[in-house]
Amino acid sequence: MNLETSIEYVKGIGSEKAKLIKNVLGVSTVEDLLNFYPLRYLDKSKVHKVSQLNNVNTDVQLKGKITSIQEVQTGKTKRLSAKFNDDTGSMDLVWFQYSKWLKEQIPVNKEIYIFGKINVFNNQFSMPHPEIEVEEKKESDNRLRPIYPSSEKLTKRGLNQKFFQTVLKNICKEIPNLIEENMPEYMMKHFKFLSRQHTYLNIHFPKDIEHFEKADYRLKFEESFFFQLGYALKKLHHKTQSHGNPFPIVGDFFTGFYKNNLPFELTGAQKRVLKEIRQDMKKPIQMNRLLQGDVGSGKTMVALLTMLIAMDNGFQSCMMAPTEILAQQHYNGIKDLLVDTGVNVRLLTGSTKASERKIIHEQLENGELSILVGTHAILEDKVKFKNLGLAIIDEQHRFGVAQRAKLWAKNKIPPHILVMTATPIPRTLAMSFYSDLDVSVIDEMPVGRKPIITAHRREKDRAYVYNFCREEIQKGRQVYFVYPLIEESETLDYKNLMVGLENVMDNFPKYNITMLHGKMKPDEKDAAMSYFASGKAEIMVATTVIEVGVNVPNASVMVIESAERFGLSQLHQLRGRVGRGAEQSYCILMTSDKLSSDSRTRIKTMTETNDGFKISEVDMKLRGPGDILGTQQSGVVDFKRLDLVEDAQIIKLTKKTVDKILETDPLLARSDNLLIKNYYLKYYRGKNKWSKIS
Ligand code: ADP
Ligand code: MG
């Protein structure tokens, strides 16, 4: 038997059962089975009493006797029911599926142990399909008993817990021949790991809780370690092997703009980040950098300055945003800033007119166009550059990895890539998900910004909230009212927004109100935006289309209606629309009176902190990492045992360990790292999901 052996040949399985297991559980080799971990463990040293049962759905073990068995007919179905007594009371054991053979096997009036899940049937505790043991128990049975993930389909066909336990026991006997060590001596000592063989033994049949925990720790560590190692090696490889266009020059475009057109002093963080980017782009290696900075931290200016460096070196740039509004806004902003510089900038989105499109295509190919701002329309194959040297992606979390890859292909030598995100993702997630990118962080807000004050208000406070808004407007400020997308159907959403609009109109009769929602045509959106941005309207009523990027520094109040319906990162993004000027800003979260506990946590988090990183940590705890990354990308962080929330410490530790090892031994050539290298080559190389991209 080796790891690749089909489970068909494992004692006790056979071809028919093997097929079933493969189909239902996706387990087909001995190795798969060893990695088929128990869901939980039953402590066989504990014997429960019937009179003390109180939890439905927990696995328990009881000791007693079956006193009678009978078949019960209800309608067309028959079930088998047995009375079980211990010295404290009695309960029913039930079989909904049974054979004559099974019925005859059930021991009556004998001392037995039964175990299984507790259920409630006819208002009484019962145990469906219990496992029964007649023998007196030996001491060795007092280990923790594994409970494997199973399904009704399997149980019905005899593949119950006892079956899996027996099969795994058989395989575990072979562990000395199957499992090789993959961690070197020095790590074993340092981290006090169980040996790999003992790890597998104890994950299936833990000697005690302590051994289970050690085994669990080691498996998690391994999973994180080799994952991180893969990325670190890839990154190293990229840095030594891949080509990129070096941008050695900082020339007139950059310095001229910096001296004459920069409307404000850069923050220290912006300067630092810019330096990191410049260092990267100087090298003949493609830059792959993630720029994280909370909403309002000034990423756009960094992007623009970076594009000017590309120009100084004779290259074109593009900047891609996830929505039309945002692309349009970037375009307007950049065009305004570059107005005296003669730099040619254009906007390409889904609604760009054919005539303009034609000019863009031509100018891109002949090199006249230096900066292209747009939506994913930029990705289309038709869009060809003469020499794309830099691609910037705003709000990276909205784009898939595949789209990033498409940009790479837009130039023979791949362009430098800068991805920007205002949704700070939790550090553990960043370490896993973005581990192929270098990370820069803008951790400082432009001077003079006051932290936004966030308050939670309910329906009964509405009059007060409106009054407050009026006061702010009288001070010369502007107000957003945001409505959630509640219904699946667009018409209902629209209706919802309209009711909101009417309500606001009734309560603010003296003011100009404008509206923005996703179904408006681009030029309508544009008109609505500029009506508000220019200050002509005091109030904007909107859906979440304003979530990203919209920039009106004079707006100081955001009222979010039905705030309990928004996700945390969405709330944080929305809140980022205010607090962009020098005035004190406010975010008011309106909710109904009854809140679920998750909603309460979200609202409370929002009122307590403005720190995007803290918020993202809470968000990940509430939603899980897959949801945060979005459907396109959630599969990327499917770990077997590792939990990105619970195991943050392990992830940090393994990252540090990997970095330390590669620092002195980047090729894993040292003999004491041989075990790591061999295991990595065997199991991880080529399995990396993004290996094709980079
Ligand atoms: P984000 O990082 O959310 O994309 P923006 O780039 O939109 O933020 O910047 C938010 C606002 O802050 C803009 O109005 C921008 O002009 C302004 N800003 C950016 N950097 C500075 C700075 N160093 N000093 C003052 N204002 C700045
Ligand atoms: Mg932005």
C-alpha cells in the first residue's frame, strides 16, 4: 500500500463501496483517506445518563439495556423502535431504514453501550440509528472516538461511523510506511511538533485532547507553511527572472507637475509609498504592487504621479475603475489636474461613443494617447496600446485575478501593475490572498481631516435627525441620504428609493434635492453628480452607487437608511463619502428597533471605529474570507484545516518562518532544508492556482 493506492484495495472497502465513497466524498486514494479528517470526536470515556440528556444533536454515549423491540407502521412507512433503559430512565432507539438481519442483530436484555446523536421525536428524546457495542470496553477504547463527515446516503448503505473508524484504523496501522517527515529537525525542535506520523495517528485517533491539539496545530502549520512557501518562491522567481520595462527617469512631466500643479502638500505616507513605487519601477522587473489606503487617504494622486513617471520614460498608462461613475470621476479629476500640462488623457467606458472610441483606438496605437482612464472596457482585445508601461487598477477587490492577467498581456513586456484598494483586507487574508504582491500602505490621512462621528439612530429619532441635517445645511454643508438595495427586483428597488425621495422632499421643502441610482443613463448620472458636486443641490438621495470613489468634500452628513441591511465594508465605504473636507462630518446609521446580533455587531463596530483595518477584521469574522473576496475569488483560500480568522497567529508565524528560511536559503539548497524542498516539489509545485499568470 502506498499513498496513491486506490481505496478499493484497502481492507474492508472493496470496489463497490470505493465507488460510492469516491462519488459522495471525493475520496479516492489512501492519501485522500488520511486527509479525510474527523469532524469531531466522541469522548468514549464519558457515559451519559438518560435522565440528564438535554442537548439535541450532540453525540453521546450511554450504557444500559434494550428491553423490547417492535416494528411500528405509520402510513406506508415502517420503522423499528426499541426501548432502551439505564438506571435513570428510558428512551427510544429508532431505525427508519433496517433489514431483517439488522433487527436480529439487536441485542436484547444485554449490557450494552450505545452511541449516536440525540433527537427529539414525539416530544421525547430518542436516538436514531444508534451504534451498539456489546463487549465490555477495554481501556484502550477510551481514546477519543472520531466522528467522520458522512451523509445519509452513505449511512444507509452501511458506510456508517463504525465503517470509517475501522477502515481508518486499518490505514493508520500502515502509517509508518506511508507518511514521511517534511519538516527538518531544527523546525521540529523549535516548534515542538509531533512527528508527522504521530500527527496523522492522533488526528484520527487522538490519545487525548492534548495530542489532538498538537496534531491539529501541526496540520494547520503545514498547510499555511507550504502555501506561503509557494508564493514566496514564486515572488522570488518573479523578481529574479521576469522582465519589465525599467523606468529609470524622473523627468519633466513628473517634476513639472510636482512643482507647478500639485494642489496640496503630499502626506508623509503618500511620499513614502511613491518612493516604494519608484524603487520598484526603476528595475527591469515587472512591478506587482498593492496599494492599500483607507477611503480618502489620497490614492488617486499617487496613481497620477506614477503615471507621469511612466510618461517621463516614454510609456503609456491606463487606469481602470470598477464603475462608470468612478471612471468618469477619475477622468474628470485627472483631466483638471493636467489641464496646463498638455498631457493627452481620454476616457473609455461601455458608453463611449463610437466616434470617440475610434480616436482612442487610433491614438493608443500610434502612441499619441498617454493616459487612458476607463472601466473594464479597457480589457477588450480591440484595445491595443503602442507601449503600455503601467496599468493601475482601482478598487482591486471588484476585479478578478483573471482581469489582472488580461492587463499583463497588453504589452509584450508586461506593464508594471499597481492595484489600489480602499477596502483594507484583514492581514491574514492579505498574507494569503495577495501574497504574490508587494504591499504599500497609506496609513495617514491628509492633514486637517477630522474623524467622522458616527451615530446609531432609530425611527423614533427621525425628526431629530432631520433637524440636525437642516442645521448642517444652514451652515453651508451638504447631505447624503442612502437607501439600500433591498429587493431582488430593480423595480422594487426603484420604488423604495422613490418613497425615500418623497419623504426627503416632504421634510426638506426649502432645498434642492438630486437623485442618483444605478439604472440612470451615464449622462443623467453625470448631471445629477455635478448638480450636487457644484453645490446647487443641498441633498443627494442615492442608492449604493455612490459607494465607491464619489468625492464631494463639502458634503458633511451621510444618513444611511436601513443601515442594518448593509455589510460592514459597504458601510465603511459609504461613510468614506463624507469627511473628505476640513469640516467635522457625521454618519448617521438609521435602523429599525429590532436587530439581529450580527447587525448589532456591525452597527456597533461602525460607531466605535473609523479604522478600516479593524473593520475588515470584524467583517471577516462575521462573513468568512470567501465572502470578503467575492465569488470570483473565494475558492482561492479554500484550506482544509486552516481558518483565516481563527488561525491568524499561525499564519503570521508561518509567514515569518518562510521569509526567514528563504532569506538565507532562497533555493532551498541547504541539506537541512531538503525535506521541505522535496515535499514542496512533490505536492505543491504546479498546484498553485495562479502559476500560469505570473
Ligand atoms: P482615495 O484614497 O479614497 O481614493 P482620493 O484619492 O479620492 O482618496 O482622495 C480623497 C481627497 O483627498 C481628494 O479630494 C483629494 O484631492 C484629497 N487629497 C489627497 N491627498 C491629499 C493631501 N496630501 N492633502 C490634502 N488633500 C489631499
Ligand atoms: Mg479612490
